[in-house]
Amino acid sequence: DAMVIQNPRYQVTQFGKPVTLSCSQTLNHNVMYWYQQKSSQAPKLLFHYYDKDFNNEADTPDNFQSRRPNTSFCFLDIRSPGLGDAAMYLCATSKTGQNEKLFFGSGTQLSVL
Amino acid sequence: AQSVAQPEDQVNVAEGNPLTVKCTYSVSGNPYLFWYVQYPNRGLQFLLKYITGDNLVKGSYGFEAEFNKSQTSFHLKKPSALVSDSALYFCAVRARYSSASKIIFGSGTRLSIRP
């Protein structure tokens, strides 16, 4: 019974070709996050949605956008991927008031050729 | 500003021996503290958390962690290591009254258990 589902598991794109990663959740959590993780480093928060409110981290490049059409789904759009954007992208969710434990998906490994 | 440090990139332990993965933190006020584990090519998985109360917190898979306020530490421990414990472990912290998005992860410690 998967709870946070990320598709695809592996994504290959070309330099400069837009790509979209998707995340869905069955937990009915109100907060959804996108993290970037490179080479077993600490996950780096890109942005998060608190309900419908979008919150961008100050150092997230403009190249990264996100959409949350409903509670269950969240998308990460990379408009013009560069070689430096190759990474694992992790989606996570949490519910306000439950001590904010994060539930992570299995991630999408993005390669940029 | 809050921060978390995991001073060891790698910890090697023989199966059956006790293990410790170290974590120290810096945060204004009282912290929420977490440990997450990441297996190869997978997302992070919650292990345990300290919110309040007993300084010794028990979590999944036989792991526990001890909150030490005076030393600002939250070391992860297990009395008897298993080969299946081999993974990447992240300590995380956030200030008690900040939003969940303000959670800060350490750089990770790779735990390797040899048979």
C-alpha cells in the first residue's frame, strides 16, 4: 500500500528539453514538498505547498516550477534542464499538527544527456 | 540559524556489535529531532523522532536515540547491528515553533555492517 508515489522511477532527458516529474499521495496530507538530492548528500528543499499556497525557497532556480492541481497530486517542472540538474528528486508529504513527520516517495532519478 | 552536523561520513561495524551514529544540532529554543534512513535508490524513511518527554526515544527496526540537551546531541544507537542496517542515515532538526518546511537535514552518515 504505497502512500507517496513518484513517477517515473527513472527519467532521462536532453539538455534544455522540458521535463515533468509527478507525485501523488493517498495520505490526504495538506503539505507537499519537493527536494533535490545529489550524490547521497542531504536533501535540499526546492519548494513546498501548504494546502494551495506555494512557497518557494529563496535559492531555488527559476528553472524549477511546480503545480499542485489538487490535494493528491503535485508536479515538478524543469523548464530547461542543465547537466547540473541531474539528481534524485524526492517528493514528501506531511500533515499539519502531527509533529510534521515527513513521508517520502521513492524518488525520481533524473539524468540529463 | 539552525544547523545539524553528522561528523562521520561513514561508520563501519561488525554484525552483532553495537552501533552509534552521531548527530549534533544547533537551533533556537527547543528542537524537534528526527532520524531518517535511506536505502539505495529509495526515498527517505522515518525512523524515530524526539518531540518532548523521555530523552531516550525508541524507533523502528530496534533503533533508539538519546536526546542530550547539554551536549546538543541526538545520537542514533542500536545494541546489535544487522547487515540489513547498512544504509545512509540522516539526522534532521527543526525549531519547535517553525513550520515543517524549515526542517534541516544533516549531510548523512553511511552505515556499513560487515558479516
